[in-house]
Amino acid sequence: MATTTSRNSKKNDGGLSSLTPRQISVEKFTEARAAELESLHSVISNRLNKDFRSKRNKRRRTNAFTNQPGKKRRNPKRPRSESSIGQASGGGDHETKIPRRVKRRMELKGNPESGFYTSGDGTKRLRTHVWHAKRFSMTKLWGFHIPLGLHGRGKGSRDVLKKSRQGVLVHDASYHIAVQLEGPEGSLLSILNKLLEPSPSSHSKEALDSFLTGRSYGNAMLYHVEP
């Protein structure tokens, strides 16, 4: 009896497997159920207001599954083999990186106690050169490396005036150097009248005498005389 039942079950299974289709034509399948698919699409579109995107809080974070070497995190509790430890250490030849504070302190000690540090081409650097070089575009002007206050980066003249009203500004004016002119007084005044605005002749005699004797000082713009 056992053998007959097993044979009958095999025959029945073979008959069911013969009824199932081996393959499905997608085009014929959709054409046969076009009405059902259209009704399903209309119901879903009305429910979602034709917005088929999934909600932001229900989206899968697929970036966590990227197979990138930089994304892989090591388990600190997992024991590492001796070979991997040796490769990570570089065989003992790995040099320790100097901390930024120590490196900055060494750079500051390299500055002279008086005067300026000069670069290879002889251009002088301010004591605040490293600070400005990290935040500004530098240019060579008057024999110094001076930061440029370019517009659109929060460092222009308009922004400086705005910050001067709201807070405090610190300006490194150590590149300002006093120049002493020597020669006959009449010759110097005739030359300065052509270069300065306002010119020395535009001042009163009392003010000019106080300038020449050094009791007071004035401000003027120095122009370049075109040939």
C-alpha cells in the first residue's frame, strides 16, 4: 500500500507541475490585466495626490551600504592579527606627526626679535603673515607680503567699516615705514608741492612752520608724477 500511494502522489505532482506555465510574457500579462492596473494606479494617485515619492522619514539610507573603503568602520573590540598590526605600524619606520601647536610655536620662534623675516626673494613678511596668509589673498606691495581686502569675501572696505561700527578692528600697520628726506628746504618743498595733495603751499605759514619744525604732523596723498 505504501508503494502505491507514493506512486499516486508522484503522478499527481507531475500533473500539477505540468499545468503551471514555464514562462510569462510581460506584454500579454499586462494587456490582459490593463483595466485592473489602471484602476489600481488611479486609486494610488488620488490617495498620494500624484506624488509617488516616498516620505523623507521613510526613505532608506542607502549611503550606509556603499562598498567604499573609506566608509568601512573597524570594530574596536574585534581582535586584530599580528600581521595587520605590523602593516598598520609600517614596520616601526612610521614617524609621529608633530602637533600643530608645537609646529606653530617653532615657527614663531623663528621670527626675529626685531625687524621682519624675509623670504627667498627678499620680500619682507609681517609677524602676522601666517594668520593673514590662511585667510586672505596675499600680494607683494612696497617690499612686503600684504593681504588683499577683496570684495565679496567679507574682508572688503565696506565690511571693514560695518565691523568698525559694531565692534573692534585690529590692523597690523608695521609695514608703514618712516622716510626721512634730506636736502635744501626750498628744493624739497618744490618737489613735494608736485607730489602731495594737499600740497605744502596750500597750508598757512604757521601750520607749515609747525610741520617743518616737527611740532605737529599732517596727512597728505602721495601721487606718482607721469613723465
